[in-house]
Amino acid sequence: MTGGVALNSAIVEALSRRLGQAVYVPEKPQLAGAYGATLVTAGK
């Protein structure tokens, strides 16, 4: 799960229960989109 909302543990827990499995949240989920955009513009 990425984005700032992933920092809300209640949302992560609710999604996990709804999916019936663990939801992975990276260390800094609010930066995942920026990292991806950087890789795209860098041509990686």
C-alpha cells in the first residue's frame, strides 16, 4: 500500500481484513509515487 493514507494504521488494518491477507506498507509510503515518477523520467 502506498501514499500518505498508508500511514493510517486503521486504514491498513481495515484493508487487510477486507482482503483477508496482510497488506505490505513500505517504510516511507508517502514517497512511493515520487520514487516511481523519478524512475520514469530517468528512463529506468
